Amino acid sequence: MQPLMITAAICGAEVTRAQTPHVPYTPAELVEESLRCYQAGATMVHVHVRQPDGTPSQSAELFGQVLQGIRGRCDLLVQFSTGGAVGMGVDERADAVRLRPDMATLSTGSVNFGDEIFANPIPLIRQIACRLKEFNVRPEIECFDSGMVDTALRLAKDGLLELPAHFDFVLGMPGGMGGTAHHLDFMRSLLPTDCTWCVAGIGRFELPLADHAIRQGGHVRVGLEDNVFISKGVLAKGSCELVQAVATMAKAAGRPLATTTQARELLRIN
Ligand code: KMH
Ligand code: ZN
């Protein structure tokens, strides 16, 4: 099996300090939490940025501060969100790609997102895919449901994505696809040979799906963006505690953690 890549989704756009006091907001807090995740075994950090009061933002200035802060201190791979928050337009969502992070997300379909809609119509997906190509930033293709894999494969046929690609299955989102091992097995069965995949389980699905992915040769995303609890009713002290839990699972399963060099190779980041 490939060495395990753990991505830390440390902040997201939705989780608030009312839900957990441990969510970072400012660039300095985001950098510190990223370093803690790196020390706990993360290979990559999935970054959203916030205004100082926690309001979701896609400011290139803030993304730049986080990118610089991390790159100056460790070799964690940095992945920007182009999803942003529900309701943001494509220009705002994709602006910071010009800073050339190691990766950026590309959601390949719309999904009910709790009571809201995370809207990704085809023209918007194509625009973001073009922008990633333009700046030579590798996409992580985010699929909340199975049709989003099919859409990604159509984009590849149209020359907007390169195969093999890296996919992230976001499972267990209320309104999206369920979060059982069965759902994950179906999703990964849809991928062409040599594609890599990771799973981001939402809420209570996070750690059980991580364990399943580790045993099936996939990779794992965890963090407060997706789940704030380390066990039933107990808040994680930060995304780093969730990363540590996954590193412990990997050890128990005999799966070594990927170095940054190995991750670059697996993800085809040059
Ligand atoms: N905040 C969600 C609406 C991504 O980062 O690319 C979208 C999201 C996906 O988090
Ligand atoms: Zn995100």
C-alpha cells in the first residue's frame, strides 16, 4: 500500500467559536495550528481563511499570509479551498489560486449542504478547472456524491483535468451522500486506474471512515472543518488531535505516514 497522506482541514468556512473554541481564524492562528498538525503527522493542510471575527473570506491577502507563514516554517503541502462558503461567486472563490499553492480543491457538482445549497454549476466548475490549469496548480477533486466523479471524468475527456487525478470523497454531509464504508467502497470503485483518493467523513463518520480508508489503501482528511469531536460529546482540542488519532490508527494498521517528498510524487505535484 502507498504511505498514508493525512490532510488537516483546520478551519473551513462554517464552524464557529460557539461550536468549538479551538477553531483558528487569523493567519497566525492558522499557521500555528498547521504546524501542530504537521507535527502530529499531517502531510497537507486544507486552508480556508476568515476575517478576524470569523466571517468566511477568500481574500488572497489572507491566503498569502498563511501560505508564507507555513512555507517559512515547515514543508507541509498547502491546499487552498476554492469552495469558500455557500453563496460566494467564482471570481472570489478562485482568486487566490494565482498564489500557486501546492493544490486547490475543485468541487465537481452541486449538493444540498445542510439547509443550503453548495452551488457548482458546470460552467463554474469549468472556469475553476481552467484557472487551476493556467497556474499549474494540482486539483483535489471534491465529490460529495457519485455523479461528481462522472463529471470530473467528463472534464478530463475535454482536456480540463489531467488523469490520473486525486479525489476527495466528502461523505456523510446532510443532503449529500451517506458516510458508511459501503458508500466509500462504491465511490472508489468508480475511479480509473492510478487515481489516488482520500476520504473526508463529516461529523460522526469522520474517524470510522478514516479507519476504513487506511485499511483499503486510501488517504484521509480530518479536522474541525468536518468534525469537532474526538469522541462522542468530547470536543477535539484542535485538528491536531484528530490528525494524531489517525496517525495512531495508521500505526495499528501497519501503514507508514507519507513524507512530503512521497506525497508530492503520489499527487504528481512538481
Ligand atoms: N464550505 C463549503 C461550502 C472546499 O473547500 O473546496 C465548501 C467547501 C469545499 O468547504
Ligand atoms: Zn473546505
